Amino acid sequence: MPYNFIPLRQNVKGIEEWLRKEFATIRTGRATPAILDGVKVEAYGSDMTITQLANISMEDARMIRITPWDMSQVKAIEKGIVTSDLGLSVAVDDKGIRVIFPELTSDRRTSLIKIARQKLEDARVTLRTERERIMKDIEKQEKEGIISEDDKFRLKTELQKMLDDTNRVLDGMLVKKEKEISE
């Protein structure tokens, strides 16, 4: 009877997607609207994202334009960006808000690379937790006689191969992000 690795594969995809989103929020010198995805704005009595309140567009390589659908929300959006501690400059004008991405210093680049490595380590910890959960399940099934000892070793080898492949993907994401930060 083959072991059901489908839940693990779904969890692995979730880990990869989480890391991709986390890396998107790590700001480089170039403007990217994705950095604003995690910014919450107090509007209409609840916390909302900027995309729920405004259009976001690129003005140039280091500037984003936010055009609120309701101009009364400009101050709330500005406050949300400033308090999010992303290190962005915000300027309000008659059309909405300009978000300016300052040039990165070498110290800031180094700290961003450290943050990216920490995010990778967080993803790996989650992956190891998944591995331990599956290993215990395989051991339990062997003790209960559901699978043979040979199956146990084969499944553990298959599990490790899947996790090694995932770790290579995660490492590749880090290498790409480090290159992006260093440019």
C-alpha cells in the first residue's frame, strides 16, 4: 500500500509560496507594488489592504503612485505606510500618494540579506517539522503492521528525496533574492 504524500506536497507548496511572498516584501532599490501587500490601513471601521482602497501603479523605477478611490482615505493610507516601517518615503499630492523607494546603502543591503536568510531558515524549520510528522506516521504504521520494514525504509528515502528537492528550490529562491539585493 503506497503512502499518501499528497498532504505533504500541498504543505511544501504552501511553504514555497510563503517564502516567495516574504521575499517579495524584502525591498530592494527598485519599486515593487508587492511590498505594500502586507500594509494594513484603518478605513471604514476595519483594517483593509491598500489594494482594497486604491489603484497602485508604477511611476518609475523607484516610485509607486497610489490613487485612492475615495480621497478621504489618503491620510489613512499614508499613516498605514509610514507605520508599517518599510523605510519608504511618502508624499501626498492632489492625485493621491507617491511612495518613493530610497537608494539602498551597503549596510542596508547586508541587513536585507540577513533578513532573507532568516526567512529561508524559518521555511526550513517548517519543512523539518513536516518531515518529523511524516516520519512518526511512517514509524507508527510499521509498528501497527500496516507497512513492512522495507516499505518504511523506502518511504523514508522517498520523503528525504522530496525534501532535498524542496530545499534546492528554496536555496535557489534565496540566491535569486541575494543577487537582486546586491545589484
